[in-house]
Amino acid sequence: MTDNPALARAHPAHAGLSHSPQGLCAGIARLLDYAPEELEADVSLIEQGLDSVSIMRLPALLAAEGVTLSFAELIQQPTLDAWWALIEARRGLAAPSLQAVADAGDDADFPLTPLQQAYWFGRDPGMPLGGVGCHLYQELDGQGLEPQRLEQAVRRLYQRHPMLRACFINETCQRILPHSPWPGLTVHDLRQASRVGVAEALEQIREQLSHRCLEVSSGEVFDVQLSLLPEGRSRLHLNIDLLVADVLSIGILLRDLALIHAGLEQQLPVLEWDFAHYLKAEQAARAPQLATARDYWLPRLEELPDGPQLPLAREPQQLGRPRFQRLAMRLDKGQLQALEHKGRQHGLTLASVLACAYAQVLGRWSASQHFLLNVPLFNRQELHPCVPHLLADFSNLVLLEVDQRQPLDFCQQALALQAQLHRDIAHSAWPGVEVLRERARLRQGGGQGAPVVFACNLGPAFVDDTCRQQLGEPGWALSQTPQVWLDHQSYPMADGLLLNWDAVQGLFPEGLLEQMFEAYRNLLLWLCEHDWQQVAPLPLPADQQRVRSAVNDCRHATPAQLLHQGFFQQAQAHPERLALICDQGQLSYAELARQALQLAGALVEWGVQPGEAVAITLPKGREQVIAVLGILAAGAVYVPVGIEQPPARRDMIYQRAGVRVVLTDTAHRDGGIWLAALRVVTLAQARPAAALAQPLPLAADALAYVIFTSGTTGEPKGVELSHQAAMNTIEALNRRYRVSAEDRMLGVSALDFDLSVYDLFGLLSVGGALVLPADALRKEPQEWLRLIREQRVTLWNSVPALLDMLTLQVRDAGGLASLRLAMVSGDWVGLDLPRRLREAAGRDLQFVALGGATEAAIWSNCQDVDAVPGHWRSIPYGRPLDNQCFRVVDSQGRDCPDWVPGELWIGGAGVAAGYRGLPSLSAQRFVEHDGGRWYRTGDQGRYWADGTLEFLGRLDHQVKVRGFRIELAEIDLALERHPAISRALSLVLPGSEPQLAVVLVAHEPLPSTQALRQWLGQWLPEHMLPDSWLTLAELPLSSNGKVDRAALLWLLQEQRRGIAPHSAEPPQGEWEEAVAALWQELLEVPQVGRHQGFFALGGNSLLAARLIERIARQFQLELSLKDFFNAATVALQGQLLASRREQRPVTQNAMVEGVL
């Protein structure tokens, strides 16, 4: 016995599922279009071809027979034997009848579904990527359509399907009109036009209709137009707003229109229910599962990732009303059958195979392998016999978490994705739109949502034979969805499977979508022919590989010289030349060489062996230079340790380096406490020693120096560099910029900072002169300027901040007239620095931005900067130097496609030997790949299409705040676009709830913090806007001239201790108090600060619309969503409402008592 005999009789194809094992087998066989004997009772039905959509139909069909089973129970063990056991256990536990629920109440007005609400809000032009309807435009090319007959058929179609007469009153209410406002068939008669005229006219019609936004508030949700073409041909133009139809409904619409047009309307089933009936019944059927679904999703919301982090040409909010483009391909029947067959062998549905292939391509172009896909679920529950024939949007959304961080083979990846999807579908009673709203509330309004869609329709063919005969073959089509970046769709066709990508034009870099789509096509074709138990190949696009190979082909003769060899050669050839200028006097090449060789002789006498490390702890000056040259001449390795180093850290470096001898001066030797094992000597003690006749011979690959840098563990790590590695960089720069004996360099970098290596040997190896400031004045830009002018310095080499400080000292144009080349590296370079330097120099000097790592011999790349193009966010890294090369690598070790960020790897002749005494760390950071040795920098970068490298910041400067992973450099670069800001640096203030903070340096008065936040909101989402702001005259610098982040963090924390949080400031004035009262009521919060954000307090688009409605009703003032988003604090909304009221005087009674 069935619980609902009428309903069971109405499903004759599936009746009797619960009567017997044979009945169950027969019903499933009919779903698969198999003979019952072809099914095996103990084998997974997915392996036998059943898909998840078919399984989703079964709970409603079984409920009609008095058996209550959920999708989760059915998918857990999808075999006939297991299902029959479940049916036996549940027999008699009847579900309540839904007919009475569906018939209850008045259906004139009924609520929107959550997805319809999302589409409705997306139509607002104030929303990012809004101002468009969720819309499908479809062309059908046929023969001999007669306009009057077609118009009559369309009118009958309007009457058959109530949702084609739907009118959307607001975000909560839709209404079925008795008659559609459709004006009738628009006919474009092109029968007499020329071939060119026809083509131009059809293109114009397509342009007008394909991005049309139908007036759904007046009941315009569907339109049909007809083009009559020469030779009896025709083109049908269909427009439908997807508020009223999902993809299955489009097929129903085409089928029904074709049958009506053919005069076969009597074949269509009677529709006893409409969408309003269905929604009431569905809500009742879903109610018992809702709590379980919420319990499933809520714990996941904090860690649920964002959508794929695809490269963008511009931020979505910078685009106006979006336009969409389509990419399309077809799998023929053979290819489709191959995919289906291979999928079944592995227990995979075709939908899971396509989803996994799509996700793998997205992951290849995403900054993260862990992301969210928006999966529309075509989930019409067969709660009544006529439901399969209704036209409406039955869709729900599932937020599918994709995790490809482990390099699994394709089969493993697809099975994991399918399992996750099945778990999500089993808990889809809580609609995906509501899940997203709750996620946004928890994240205080921020986040991109889920803008990348995987829609997969694998049901009956989209267009059947009757449709082709009556209306035509489906041709060009385009869909658009507000707030969606990229939408994957599939449509079964008679000759295979049509696969489309619809995407927002101009959102992505040029050519990127085409490359992704080609990779998707190639992957599907590979899957048709190869074993899936291997990692699927997704190679770098061939044209990109060619560009990478070309820009990294920087081969040049590898230098055989030692670091100091060029200097001693110059001393022999030109002994009289000036080598060193400092406050202690001047030294010629001959005198400097003499003193260095004397020190080398002393070191040998003291027992220093070739290759042994010798430390230099001396103030800046000529003794530093003598010490470096003397150590190298003795065949030893110099280890610079600054005099400002804390004693504990200094001693740790000595021990890590294996130092026995330290060179220092008398003051530091006598005034310090030294480790007992060290021999601490001054250069004066070396004078009695016999000088070496010449430097000791060494191999070019012998170690030259060890420079200690900060380690992530808090302890310093020593980088070991060979002579050959350092000389490769030095010779490359000298060749490129023609550095010669005519040049003079001002050496401002500390000896333990590797820029000093070029200061010393870049000049001394070619006969130039090195100018050094006095140690006491080495941080004074006034002193730098004096030395540049007096000594006619031609070359500058420093971090950007020091050059910035120098330019600020120049009061007169031409103040740096002697400079011909400025090289900056080691930190971000402000976009305006080249211009300001040229203005200070009064000449068109060369400006070079260099990059690299201490672990790769000073620098590995350079970018000559002339005029700064408008599209630059920062000065890029540029191209590799001679004999060096770069990779941009994802988490799986693959080269990232153009525009995709990844870790920068440096290869070639400059790669260091490793970290001294740290073999494990060396093995982790210095890796072998493809026959070469590479250094993993821990920096993030990306390639541009022309082969230019862009530096994006440290990987460890990515932070997580309020559940979002944020790259701090992105905030800095956005703020530096502001005309008043010369430098911005973001940090995270630690605490139980970490906060974003930013420090600004301005060259003109700044607007208020609120105005800056509003301005920054043009470029960044809400969750990336800083909470704390601090303005300084200049940024504090470390001893190496880099920004001192620790000092900034201390300043910010001091500021936070000294003031109350801005959010605690109460509303001021009657308008702010009125707005705050409304917020408290709608957001259900006890109090609201005047500067707190609506979305940060848990608001969403739906609540914003309700608040706008309340404001209009209480104050007779109209606000748009755009107005709301631009004024999303109590203070700003109070100000806006007050100004609107002043613009439109009202009567005394317009104020609502109790509110104002």
C-alpha cells in the first residue's frame, strides 16, 4: 500500500519502487534507460551510471509510497541491496501529505526564494558587477517560421506557465499577473537585405538583446523576437530572466512552445500546481532537515575559503554594468561516452568528472588551491506529478569546498570532490544563499562570496527533435548573472555535450580566459584517452613557456675572477689612482693594496687557514675596507658583524660562523666582553707582520663571505656566498651600466648588508673610487648630499628609503647633478621616486630597481625605470641578470601561468652554497629541479604576459584577519594611489581579535580617517579596510635602512592604549540617534557606535533593503543600495539623511514620533 495512491499512480514510470526488490530494480533501470537484468544488486549504482541528480529525485518518489529516506542515506551506500534494506526498515513511517499544505492560503502574492532574492539584489546598479538581470539570451536558427502562428503559440505559452507572467514587487514578494504585458512578437524583416546587410543587422540585434535587462517589476520576464531572413530562413531570439526559470525549465519552455506551435498542445500534461503551491510544499518537506543542515554548515563557516583567487585586470567594483563573453566547446558522442565509461569504472558521476576538471584548471590559475565553487543544484522535488513539467527556478546553491593542496592523481581528486559534494547536497536544506549570508555576517560583511560557478545540466537533451523541426537549431547564446565572475555550464545535445564558460568582459587580464578554457578542453580530451590514476597534466601554455625561456636565457661567460682579484690588478696597473675617500683621509690603490696584504700576512701568521671564517666588527671607514681585502687576500672568508649588534646576537653569529679571529678597533676591543675562545685583534696589531707578496690563490667557487640575516626562528642564519657567485652579479651590473674608473660610489650601506658587497667590489674591480661617510654621520642625509656634491659621486646604491631621504634634502634643482645612475633594492620602491629623484638631480639619470636575495648574490634581476606607466601598481622586478633565472612556483612545484602569484625561485650562477651550519634548513630552501639548483625565496611574485616579473611581497606577510587571508602589500599599494600619500605600510595588531592597522607618510594634508576609509573602499573590500590609522612624518628605519616594523607596531600599540576604540563613540545628534535605533532593531544588537560598519555588525543586502524601506516609510526619504553602501556607518547615514531632508523641506508632522 502506498500512502498516496493518487500520487503513486501519477508516477507510473517509477511506481512500485518500494513494493519489492524487483520493483526497485525496475524503477532504477527505467531511470537509467537500462533493462532490469543489466543491473547488479551489490555493485554501486554510480558505477553503473546513476548520477546524484537522479538519486535526489528518489526521496520524493519513495515518500509518495510511504517510505521516508533522505539523500544522505541513499548516497552513503548506493546499491540496490542496501537501498532495499533501508526501505524495509522504514516501511510504514509515512511522510505527511503535502497537498493540504500546498493548497493553503492565497497564492496571489508569494515570497521569493533565497536565490531569487540574490538575483533581485544583484540587479541594483550600486552593487559591484550589478545592474544586470540574471538572464539568458538564446538564438535558434530555423526555416519557414510564420510570425502570426508563432505569436499565437507564444501567447498560449504565457497562459500555460504562470511564472512567465510573474511580476516582482520587491525583494520579498512576487505576484502572478492574469495577463502578460508582452506587447506581441517583434519581427525584423531582413528578407530583402544583402548578405552583408543581414550580417550587420543580426549582429546589431544580438548586441541589443544579449545584455538586455528585462523590467521584471512590471512583469516583463520573457520575450520572443523573430528575424525573417532570405531564402526562407529565420532566427528566433529568446530572452528570459532566470528569476523565473532554471536550466531544466528552459528545456521545458522550448519543448512546450514547439508542441503548441505544432498544434500538439493536447499532449502536454495538465498543470494542477504552480510554483507558489510547490514552494509551500517544499518548505514543509524541508523543515525536518533544516536544523541538521544548519548544524552541518555553521561550524564550517569560519574556515570556508573564498572563491578561486583568479588574476584580475581590475577590481569588480571598478567595472560599471558588466558585459559578458562566452567561450564554448563540444564533446562529441564518442568523447562523452569515454568520459562516462571511465568515470563509472572509478565510481564517479560525469558531473563530478567535469567539476574536478574545471576545479583543476581553476586551481592552476588561482593563487590558492583551496577555494569555493558555487554549484547550482537543480533540485526540483517531485512533490506532485506535475512538478517535472513546471516552469520556474527550482535551484538551490551548494557551496562546494575544493581542496587541491595535495598533488593527488585525478581519480583521487575527483573522488574526494564527489564525496564533499554529496555531503553538501545531503545538507542542502539550509539554502546556499542563506549560508553565504551567515558567513558574511560572521566575517563582518566582507568577502567576495562565491563568484565562480559550476552549473552542470546533464539531464535530457536541451533541445528535442520537435523543437528543432518547429523552431530551429540552437545557435549563439549568452547568459549573465550579477556578482558572478565566471559561469561554467553544460547542455546535453543530440550530438554530444555543449560546454560553455560565460565571464565578465574586462575583469580578467587579456587572453587569460581563453588560455584557461583551452587548458580545460585539453584536459577533458586527455581524460578521454588516458589512465586517471596519475596527476592530470596542466602544462604552462606553450606561448607562455616560450616567453619564459626567452627572458631567462641570459647566458654569458661565467666569471673566473675572485672578488678581490680585480682590485689587486687595478693596484698593479694604476697604483696612483684614488681608491678610497673617507673622513680619515684618502687611499690610493697602491696604499690600500699594501695595507690589505700586510693584514693578510698577519692573518696567516696568526694561523688563519684558507677557507676559514674571520669576523669584522669595525665602524664604517677605511679599516673596514682594509679588513675585507686583507681577509680575502689571505684566502679566508669574511664575516661582517656590526658594532651595533647586541652582544648576545653577536656572539651567536661568531659561534655559528665558526670564527676564531675577530678584527675590531681598540675602543671596541677594550670596551667589550668577548668570548674566551676568540682572538680579538686590531688592525694596528697587524703592522709588524710581513706583508704577502700577492693574494693566496683560490678556486673561483671558494667561499668569499658569510652574511647573517634574520631567521624565522628569531635566530640569525649565515648565508655562504662564493667568489664566483658574487662576481657574476657584479660583472653583470658593471657591463650593463658601463661602470668604469671614472665612477665614484657613495657607500651608505652597512658592511653586514649585502649591498655593501657591490659598493666595495663593483667600483674597486674597475678602478673607480669608493666614498664613505664617517660612521657617526652615516645615517645623515645632509652628509650624503655634501659628499655627493664635493666628491662628484656618480653612482648611488641603497634601499629606497635612504634615496627618498636624500631627495628630500635637495632644495635646488640640479643638487644631485653629478649622479648618473641610481640603484635601489631591498624594499618597495615608490612609484613617484624616479620622478622626484630626476627633479632633484636636474638631469635624466638612469634609475634602476633591483631585486633578489642575499641567498642569490646581492641581486638577480633589474628594471630600468623611465616614465612610470599608469597601470603599474609598483616598480616591477623586471628581467633576470646575466646567468641568473627565475621561476614563479605554485604549492605543487609547477610554474604558475602569467598573472598568477606564486613563490619566487632564483636559479643560476648566483645561488648561495647554503646556510652555515644549518644543513636541514639549507636542504629546505635550496632545492634541485630540472638539473639546476634553485633558492626558494619565500617571496611572492608573478609573471606578466611580456615576461616581466612583478614582486608581490613576502609570503609570510600574508595574514589572516576575521577569517580572510590578506596580502598586506595590496593595502599599501592601494593607499599609495592617493594623491596625498607618499608611503603606506600595513601591519596586524595582535590580540584575541587581530586588527588591521596602517601607518601613513603624507606629503600634503590628509583628509579625515573616515574619508580615507571611504576612498580606499573604491579599491578594496570591507574586510581589508584598516581599523587603526597612524600618520608619521617619516617611517622609522632599521640599521640597514629598511623600515623598522617592530618600531611601527610599538607606536600603533601605544596609540591604541591611549585612545578609546572609535567604534565605542556613541551616536551624536537626532539623525544619528534615529539611524542607530533602526540598526539596533534590525540587527538585534544592544548598542551601535557611530563609526561602526553596518556589515561589520552582521548586516547583509537583505537587511540593507529592509532598512532602506524603513527609512523611506518613516522619513519619506529615498535611498538606493548604492547610497547605502557609500554611507554604511551611523555617522555617514545620519549626515546623508540630514542633507537629503535639507534639500527637500517637509511638513512639521513628517517626523515620526518616538523616532526623532
